[in-house]
Amino acid sequence: MAAKIEACAGCHGQDGKPVDKTIPVIWGQQTGYIYIQLRDFKRGDRKSEIMQPIAASFEKEDMLAIAEYFSKKPWPDLGQPRAPKDISQRALSAEHSVGCTGCHLDRFQGDGTVPRLAGQSREYLTKTIADFRTRARGNNPGMTDLMLATPPDDLAALSEYLWPVCKIGPDRGQMLGEPHSGRRQPFT
């Protein structure tokens, strides 16, 4: 298992900070979400020249163990500045019309099979949105529909707003960089 985890760290970062900003943070990501993405890469439901060959060698138990391992790691602070006030206001207005927190929860922390978005890099979020809009990422048709129905300027504002949002982690009072318990807590 150590070799498989080490292979992940090659791109996703030894310290949880990906080597390329278009690569997602997986440290502290939701266990169920990581597992589903690995499964989808293995089945070919999600395309990637890099991830598909890696996931092809994984058995279900490997994917579950990898997901569990990375979900227990502390979410890294990428040191990203907050979005300007006008961008934040546009993003929050877009969020209210799109309803992101209906699934991604308060503070965009995700839960279970729904990913945490808060703290991902703007470049990764922008690429993911573009991939859903162009159907290059087809493993979640509901997200494709939402991305196509949302004006591009609103999506750009959401990408810029989400990357530094939430200095508080999924547990009340927990700062980024601390491991989370996995318990879903309401935002207060």
C-alpha cells in the first residue's frame, strides 16, 4: 500500500500541496468522494491520461484504503489570498441561484461522496468547471447541467471565491491544517 500512496503523493504533493495547481488537493478530502473518483477512473467513467492507468491497477480494497488514508490527513493551507469584496459578493449571489451549499454544505466542506471545494486552487476549480461545461468530465451529469446553466462570469467568481474561503475546517473551531473527525457539524 505504501508504494500506491507514494505514487499519489508524486502529483498530489508530499505535504498535501499538489505539484501543479490544476491537480486537486486530496489531503483531508471526503473519503467517499476520493473512492468514487478512483473507481470512476478505473472504470473509465472519468477520463485522465494520468489517473486512468494508475487506478486501473487498484482493487476495491486498495481504493478504499487510499481514500481513507488521504481523508485523515490535514487539509493543507495553500496560502491563497481572499477574493476581493466584489468577487465575493458575485460568488455568493451565484451560489444562492445555483445552490452549491445544498450539496457541498456550509462553507463548501462537502460530506461523504460530495467533495470539499473550499481551499482547492482557483486553477483546479476553473479547470473542473470547464471540464464539466465541455463534458470532458462526464462522471457527474448533474454537475454538467448546473455548470452549463450558470453564466461563465458567475462560475469565474465562484472559482476565485472558493480557493481561499474557509479558514475553518469541517469541525467547529478547527483551523485548516488540523485533521478532522469526519463528523458533520453545522456552521455557526
